[in-house]
Amino acid sequence: MDLWTPAMSDTAADRLELAAGQLAGTLQTQAQSARRRRLVWLAAAGILLLAILGRRWLERTPPAPPAPSPTQSVVFVDTEGWYGRSSQEVAVASPVKLGLDDLPAGLPLRLGPWEGRDRPPDPEVTRWFDSPEVVIQRTYTRADGERVWLSAFGSRGPKSFHLFEHVPDLCYPLGGWQIDQFGLARLPLGSRPLPVNHGIASGPEGKLVFLYLYVWDSPARDPERGTLSLRIAAPVTRTAEATFAMLAQDFIPQLFSRTLSWNRF
């Protein structure tokens, strides 16, 4: 034995070996924990990146399709407004001009076989829609006596939200009408159907069929550019089905020629 080296008992050596083993285990555990933290961080970063890319994909604005002819414009129609974009949204060719800057002159009194006249202003429109920029209220009549009531209200910015709050299926009951049926209808009009909110109401004067939808002149659907709420109704003279068919086949096509090949999503 080296005289300058203190003797170590077996017990002390065992304790030292045990401590060394515990230290190695601790270091291994810490290394594993660090790897787990890195994996969690990488997973969180990947999820965040996917969320950002998904949001950008959903918010992208595909360009508008070209107009089919110089005499037609392209508008975008949906059954929902600023609060949501439905999968039913379509680009539509129109023989009339439905942008806010083009109205009311862009919507003629003569629409094919239908002759229109302006109705007196309704003070409730100013009250409920906060003085909209565009107010069109007309009665269109066909030679056989069929009538269609058309109302179009347009606003920009915060005021445009009123267009989606005061809708026929909510407002008709306040005027004494009962909503017998309400839902989404898809009108055949080209490569894709034209979506409309469709309802049947009953009141003291009989039954009526009503349709309404929203129109934008740009796929961006920018509130500052504004939107148009288009509402159409007709009294039931025979059956509700016949009145709906008359609106779908003879009146709507005077406003919208055909849907175009275009998808947002």
C-alpha cells in the first residue's frame, strides 16, 4: 500500500459508487426531460405554423372571374353576411349593375317582361337600417297581373351590419305575418346553383313567397366597399310552389344571368 494514500473501506467505496450511479441517472433524466421539452416546443411551433397557414388560406381572396360579355357585370352572392361565408357563395354574371356606386340607376324599371314602379318611401327603413346609402323599393308587374315586390338596401362600414340583423324571416312576424316555412333554396342557374334564403309566410292578406340574398361587387367582401341586401317577395295567386317557380324561372333571371366557374375554397 502507498503510504501517502489513505485507506478506503469497502463501505465508503460502495457509497461512492452508489452516488456516482445516482448522478448518472439524474443526468440521464434531465437529458430526457430536455428532449421532451424540445419535442413539445417543436410540436407547438408546428401546430402554430399550420394554424397561421390555414388562416391565410381561408382568408385568401381568389380573383374575380372575367365577365362573359361587355354588357354584363360580375357580382358575388351569398346567403350569409359579414358574420360568415357559406360554402354556397357563387360568382354570378348580371345584366344589371348592382354595385352601390351604380344604384339606383343600375337597376332599371324595365326587367324583361316586368314593368316596375317605385313605391313611396318607408320611414321604418331609415329607422331600422340607420339611413342606408341605397334604398330601392319597387313593385314589378307582368302583363298577366303577376306582381313582385323588390327591396334593395345597401350600406358601407359599420352600418352594413344592420342589413344582416333585420331580415324578412325575423321582421315579418313583427308585421303580423306567420312564417310557415323557411330554409335555403338552390336555384338552377349555370354551373352552380344560385343560393337564396327562401320562405313562405301567411297573413291577413293571404300568403306570400319571399327570397333574399346578399350581393357584393368584389370577392374581397370589404365592408368599406359595402354590400347590398336584395329582398324579393310575391303574393301567392295559385299555389306557393307556382309562385316560387315564377320567381325562380322568370324574375330572378332578369337580375342574374348565370353562375360562373369560381370558388373561394
